[in-house]
Amino acid sequence: MLFKRVAHIIIFILMATTVFAQSGNSEKDKSTTTKTISPDLFGVFFEDLSYAADGGLYAELVQNRSFEYSASDKKDWNSLTAWEYITQGYSYGTLSIESAHPVHPNNPHYLLLNIEDSGQEGLGISNSGYDGITVKAGEQYNFSVYLQQLSPNPIPVTVQLRDKKGTVYGAATFITESGGWKKYNNVLTVNQTADSLKLFVLAKKPGKLAIDEVSLFPQNTFKGEANGLRADLAQAIADLQPKFMRFPGGCLVHGDGLGNMYRWKNTIGPVEQRIQQRNIWNYHQSIGLGFYEYFRFCEDIGAKPLPVVAAGVSCQNSGGTWRIGGIGQKGLPLTDMQGYIQDVLDLIEYANGPVNSKWGAQRAAAGHPKPFNLQYVGIGNEDKQTDDFRLRFKMIYDVVKAKHPEITVVGTVGPSPSGDDYDQGWKFANLLNIPIVDEHFYERPEWFLSNNARYDTYNRKKSEVYIGEYASQGNDLINALTEAAFMTSIERNGDVVRMASYAPLLANSKHTSWNPNLIYFNNSKWVPTVNYYVQQLFSVNQGDSYIRNVVTFNGITDSTLAASCVKDSRTGDIIIKIVNAGTTATSSKIDLKALNIQSKKAKLNILKGNPNDKNTLNEPLKLVPIVSDFDTKTLNNYTVPAYSLSVIRIKGR
Ligand code: AHR
């Protein structure tokens, strides 16, 4: 294993320094002129993949809360997945899943409990949450449930959080009332931190009860919002200070076949009325985290929303057809396209329309009369460039452009940084003058070094670029550094690259269906990968103008070395980023004269270590950026440590 790693590093170094020997700071023009950088350069891309939403960012603790899991989500799943029938203390009765009279037709299944004898402890159900329910001492939890008392007498119901031994961590009791479905709310106070708990709902007297939408939320959600987000994970995203957030995903959007396409209208309104569906990543989407919650989160963290809608075609890999060349793309029937396009227009109205418009009123009814200030809409994701795709994309694009010139459309140019879909996609973008196109690259670390000059020659008169998904296939320091080197080129080309986001963002460590990710988490904690720190250092130090040719490496041109210099005009600060993804420390010179630096106050933020160091849930702090005061005199001859990213921020005022 060790031998393999060492061999890999040696090969990597050889490739980086010999095969791809070119300037990591490619600047043909040697002057120190400045150019404007996109204000929306560094953001995030959220996809419900690897349990990023349910069992992750969405703070709901009950799994399969409305009994809608089914074998079409996963072969062995059904309405009772994550539930257990509890017949303790000599209680007995029957339990069944029904659909005759649901709370709402969009949420058709519910549980029927017929309590013949409630015994000593009550008859009922328990839920195991997502790999157990984790609670914190001193916190309060909002329990709610829809019940229909189907027998004449009121039934006392006890709710408990219990561990394996039966110890109770929080409890509440209430009594049912007759007359149709009714929502019951209780607060459970927890005095002790615990994980692996189960939520018990027990009927304490004989009778008949219909049960649906069993929910348990921490009161401590991000910003305390109802139906909200897990506070620590949301804060981790907020701390990246993303300028935008793309949602609800990539492949998830165009879906595994036409029936699985993500429809934003199914995701708003009261949660019990939303239409749930299978996730393309082979699990279930409760849709509790829907478009309202996405918009609200964007607003909370100051990120511009970038919702993506399918381009009227399903994923080309539908049904696993990537194994036979990705031929699974299907187009919506053309007769459905008018309705589909109306859905896209309605989305814009939902986000931006006045409260007296049809969809603006829905936003207001959800609690947000103020518009969400939507500026971007993505159409399509990595779609195979076929006639079916082009026809439908153009139908949507033409109408959005005509009716909403204020909206900037982001198109798509396939799944890879080159190849047929990329070429065809760009041809199509040029033909239609699409304002921005979305490029994706999941490539080896060497690719990120050897492609540092990729955007230097992009035509500034054509579409701008959104690098919607990129990652260098690993969470080691060396991966993060090659991404950092590439990010200096994104800054340098911030006049043609409008936006960029690492992908994927979040992964539950027990349900990871894609690697690497930016943030890994379990039920109680999360770990910032080294890649996370790189993203953060760039994002919080994003300037608005780029100053050319400030950093030099004493004549050395080597793709493992890269640098950028930006200015933040709000503060007047100058920010220099220097990456050394190579084995040896190297001296660099920062041209003070060109910068006209008066200030002596500066901070150095440095991330360095061994190339294969990484942060894990067990060792989350192995590598963290270290901040120190920095003497600007050193700028003339700054030694860049091997395997490091240095961010030097010089105070403007
Ligand atoms: O980020 C994971 C997946 O990678 C996205 O869903 C898709 O767009 C890409 O193929």
C-alpha cells in the first residue's frame, strides 16, 4: 500500500514537472494591468446524492416518516422500512398499511393500528431514523404526527426517545380527539447526549388509529427555521461564503427516465402535500427539502440561487445505460412541452413574482412575500447533445429569453472537458448565444495542473463559462493543491469564467455513493476535507479585480507552481495566492512596486503537509490552515513550502 502511494507520488511528480512543464501562471502579456473578476465566481453545488438531503442537510430525524418508501426506491424497501412494530408488555393487535383515506392524495400511504389490548407498555411503532437518532443534551425536539382516531374513545399516546436498553431520553404524552385527520405537536426535552436512539409512538388504550407524517426535528435548526436544515452542516456551507448555490442537483434533475425528472412544483407547499419520488441515486426523496427551502437557504447565506431544470430530456444514463454507451435519453412528448415550459416560467414567477401573481402568492403563503431575487436559471445537465435535446432546449430557452430578459440562462456542454458532447454543446451554445454554459470535469490531479492555461484562450466574445462540477478524484492534500492551482487560473480568467463550484458538496459517510466529496458527515459531526479548506480560502478571499504578473518564481516555469493576485475594492485589500504542488520549497517574488503597497499589515494563511495527508471523521483536524501575521518585507523573497497553499492578504486601509 505504502509502496503504491510512493510510486504514485513519484509518477505524479514526473508527469507534472516534465510532461506538462509549462507555466502554472500562464500570462502572455507581461504587464501588471488589472481586469474585472465575476462577482459570482466561487459558489457551491448541492445535490441530494449520498444522503446529502434526507439523512443529511434536511434536519428531519425520522426516516420514511410518511410510509412512502417502496420497492421502486430500492428492491427491499417498503412502507415499513425503518419502522418496527412494537408489541411489548403483552400488548397485541394488528398493523397494516392503507391508502383509502390518506391525509393528502399526494402522500397516499398511512399506517393503521388496531389496538386490541395495549398491555403494560402500549402497542405501537418505533423508527430508527437514519442509522439511529442522535440527540444533544439540553436541546428540544419538535415532535409532530397526523392521527385519525377511528374508534369512539380517545386514546392516550406516548412518544419516547429510547436507547437499546430502553432508557428514555425524552418523552411526551397526549390524547387523541375524534373527527378526521388531526396534527398533534409536542416538544421533547433531552437532558443527555446520545446516538442510536429510536423514536417510539405507543397507543396506551384499545382502539383504532390511523398514523401518518411522523416527524421529529431539532428546534436548533439553521437560523431556527421550521422544516429547517441541520445547523452544523448548513453552517459548514455558509462558512464557505458561497456567492451562489446551484440546486437541486445534476443527474438528479434530468432523472432516471422521464417519470423521474425533478419537478419543482412537486416540492413546495405543506410537506404532507408534496410529491415524493425515487432518487436517481437509488434511494427515496422525501422532498421535505424542496425549492422553498433551497431559496430560503440561499437567502440565509447570501448566495445567489441557481436552480436547474431539466432540458425536457431525461438522463442519457437512465436505467444504467452508461454501461452500453449512455443511450437512455428520452425527450418529453412535444405535446407536453408547452406545459413544461410554463413550469419553468412559473418557477421564475415563484421566485420573483409579486405577491398578487399566481406563483408569487404561493411563495408568500409559504412565509416569504419578498421575492428571492432570482437571476440565473440552469437548463439541462450534462445532456447528450442529440436532436431531441437541442429541440427541447431551444423551445425552453427561446421562451425564457423572450419573457424574462432579466434572467441569465446557463446551458450545458456535456459531462467532460472535451469530446463530442463538449464540441457539439459549444457549437450549439454559439449558435444560440447562450449567455453561460456549464462545463464539468472529474479528472486526475495531473489534469488540473496541465490545464492551467485552459481558459486563457477562451473567446471572450462567446458564452461565458460556469464550471459547475469539478474535482480531482481524491481528498488528499495533493488533490486539493492541484485544485488550488487550477483555481488560480479561474481567478485569472474571472472575466470569462463567471462561476465555479466543486462537486459533490456533501456525503453521509455511511451512504456515500460518490467519492470524493467536499464535506463528509455522520449523525453527530462533519469533517472539512482539505479540499474544503482550499475552496474556503479562495471563496473568502475572492477579489473583484485580477492583477496580472505579480508573482514570479525566479524564472522557473513548472506546472506544480501557480499563483494569482486579486484586489478586493471594498476593503482595498490585495490578496495573493501561491500554490506549490511540488516536492521542493521554491522562492517566489511578489512585485511590490507594481502593487504600490504602502501597508505593512498582512496575514498569511497557509495550508501545508504531506501530499497524502487527509482529514477524516476520525482525524478531522490533521490539516487546517494556519494564520499568522506576515511581514510585507518578505514579499520580495517569499519561500513557498513544498505541498502548500499560501494566501497572503495585505490590508488596504
Ligand atoms: O456530482 C455527481 C454527478 O456528476 C452529477 O449528478 C452529475 O451532473 C455528474 O455526472
